[in-house]
Amino acid sequence: MSEAVPGGSRLAVVAIVVEDPNQVPALNELLHQHSAYIIGRMGIPYPARGVSLISVALDAPGDVISSLTGKLGRLPGLSVKTAFSKV
């Protein structure tokens, strides 16, 4: 678990649907750049539909989460949604 962040941090889960496997290296690089904030990650390949489903749990300042999800959302072939905790 990350240390307390000045200004507070938020808990969030980012859901990613990967429709273009060519984007996986860029996706992994972005996640690696934010690894200090990642609590856990689960990836499920679904070959029957030709996609992969990834969930990433984060404990980070809101601006870091927004920056990461914005960068992920700009990658073609990825669909990204974020759910924030009220805690």
C-alpha cells in the first residue's frame, strides 16, 4: 500500500477492454510508469471474442488517476472506464 499522499489520495478501479493486441506494449508501459500507485492488476484474455479484459486497482491522487486514464483512453483499440471509491 502506498504512503499517504499530500492532498489525499483516492481509491479507484480502472476497467480496460483491449480490442487491439498491438496496443499492449504501450498499455504496459503506461501502467509501469504508474506502478507506485497500483494496488493490483488482473488480466483475463477472452479469445472467443478476440479481446482481453483488464482491471487495475489504484490508490493515487485524483489527478494521477485522471492523467493515466486519459492516456490509456487515447490509445486506439482500448476502451477505458474508471470507478472511484467514496471512501
